[in-house]
Amino acid sequence: MRIGIAGATGIVGRELVSLLATSKLEVTELRLSATTRSKGIMVATPFGKQNITELNADFFPGLDLCFFCVSASVSEKWVPVAKDQDVVAIDNSSCYRLEDDVPLIVPEVNGEHLGQGEMIIANPNCIVTPLVVALNPVKNLFGLEELCLSTYQSVSGAGQKALDQLEDEIDKHPGPSRDGQFLLNVLGSIGSIDSYGHSQEEIKIINETRKILDLPDLPMAVTAARVAVKRGHCQAVTFITKRWASTEEIRKVMEAGGIIVTDIPPQPLALGGSDCVYAGRLRENKEHRPRSYSLWVGADNLRKGAALNALKIAEEWWFHQ
Ligand SMILES: NC(=O)c1ccc[n+]([C@@H]2O[C@H](COP(=O)([O-])OP(=O)(O)OC[C@H]3O[C@@H](n4cnc5c(N)ncnc54)[C@H](OP(=O)(O)O)[C@@H]3O)[C@@H](O)[C@H]2O)c1
């Protein structure tokens, strides 16, 4: 299989390159691209050292599939170019996720929506993938009536530049504190705020969760925050089911769905490099409403929340086409 990675020098692109070593895909050719700034850089890949080229129309001919690990505006420009050259695009950005004719896929949740012949497949937001993996088994058995969550998102979720900023703040600490500082801080919104007061990140989480769980009217409330953690996103999730279940029943159905359920809450320091979704502190909210439960969910945003899910989409697409 001939694979391209656009954005191969970024934090998700690099994770994807290294994950190819573990993939079931037989890679016969690997092409890597980024901006002109990175042109000519040699990077280590599981198949030997590889040159970074500039992303342009010459990048695509002859590829079977291209992973886009770039911003939404860059995907908007280059995904159609790949499509015109019969290259399937797996896009990590938010650009196409809500398009009706673009499947938004988490293979273990809605892999069956990957039909025949689609040229663009979207990879969800890094909070949404672990969230739907954790809740889909609950939805299937007990129904889902309402969902509220607050996120605690690591700095790597904002890309390499943001991570560099945190490293710099750590190096220079103590220094003058400033607005938007990561170190010793929590930022209570991610992305721009709309006229209703919702952040871009919160709207993405709501719309994508509804699309993947196939619950277009699911009542949801989300608060997304950035915390001074390098890698690993956590979320405090409260949900109301349609049918009462004991916490033991909910735990069992989640474990059967592959989620690692523990008594203690998963911690970001232990999540980096892990492929799993973890859930802890599952409890029934007896002081809230009937059928209300809370839990703490954690996953590696760069793997389960991005590169690993993209790779699993590619495998699902390749082996079932
Ligand atoms: N970080 C996460 O946890 C996460 C999770 C899920 C989804 N995502 C999404 O994945 C995408 C990549 O995120 P990231 O965190 O990896 O970002 P990043 O670290 O900032 O990397 C961005 C990549 O895009 C390249 N690039 C920038 N402008 C370009 C242009 N005009 N033409 C070609 N390449 C260009 C950069 O190349 P240079 O190095 O040459 O500048 C770099 O390789 C984004 O859409 C993001 O929302 C990220």
C-alpha cells in the first residue's frame, strides 16, 4: 500500500509515522510532506530514513491513501486535490467531520458506516473518540438520555507550537505570568467563543458525539478546558441512561467493550503511549436524578485521540473494501 502523510513533522504526524511499525498494513511506499520550512529534513521512520517534501499537487499521484495531519484550512485546500487524483483521504482536522457524505469513524463504535467507495473519511476530535468508545456500550444496552462533561485537555492537543510554549515556560520559570500561560494555569476555554458563549471545541464535541452515536438530538452540555499537562486528555462525564442499571452492570458492559475500568481515576502521566481508553470512579449520582452516573475518562490524545484511530480507520478501510 502506498501511503502519504501530510503534516508529517507535526505532533500527530510524527506519532502516526512511528505507529506504522505496528500496523497490519503492508506499506510499499511512504511519502512525507509538510511546509517549505521543513522541506529536506530527514526523519526516522519504521522503514528507514525519509525525506520531508513540500505539500503540493505533485505529492499525491500514485498514492492509495493520504493521512492529513494538518489544520482544517490546509485540509480544505489539499484534500480535494487528493480526491481528484483518486487518493483516499483520512483527515484528522475538523474540516469535513460534519459533512453528510463524509463518514466520521471510530472503528469499534461505527466502523460499519465505512461503506464502499468513499474518498474522504474523517477522524473525530481527540475528546470525542474516547468518549464514544466509553459510552457506546452503555448506550446500546441501557440507552442514553443526557450527557454532560467537562474536559481537562493537555497542551499537546493544541499542536507542537503549544507544547514548545509549555517547555519554554518550564525552562524560564519563575518568570512573569501572562494571559494564556499554560504552566501553573488552567485555561477555561479552547478556541473562539460564539454568540451563545460556547467555545469552538465544545461545539465540535457536541456535534461529533451526536453524529457518531447516531443520537442527533442527545441533550448535551460541555465545558472544555486546557490544563498544564503535556500529554493525555481527561474528562469528567455525567450521563443519564434510559433504563436503570447498577454500577456493576455498567462497569461490566464497558469492560466488554474494551474499556479499562479502574476504581481510581486514570492520570495523564500514565496515559502517554497507551492505546486504550480508561475509565475510573464510576458512581451513581443518588443526589442528582434517577439513572444518573458519573465517571472519569482518560486516553492518550495523540494515539487513541488522533494517530491510532486514524490508522485503525485505514486498516478497516483497506481490509474491507
Ligand atoms: N494534537 C492533538 O492531540 C490532535 C488530536 C486530534 C486531532 N488533531 C488535529 O490534527 C491536525 C494536526 O494537529 P497537530 O497537533 O499535529 O498540529 P502541529 O503539531 O501544529 O502540526 C501541523 C503540521 O502541519 C504542517 N503544516 C502547517 N501548515 C502547512 C501548510 N500550509 N502546508 C503543508 N503542511 C502544513 C506542519 O508542517 P511544518 O512542521 O513544516 O510547519 C506540521 O507538520 C489538526 O487538524 C488537529 O486539530 C490534533
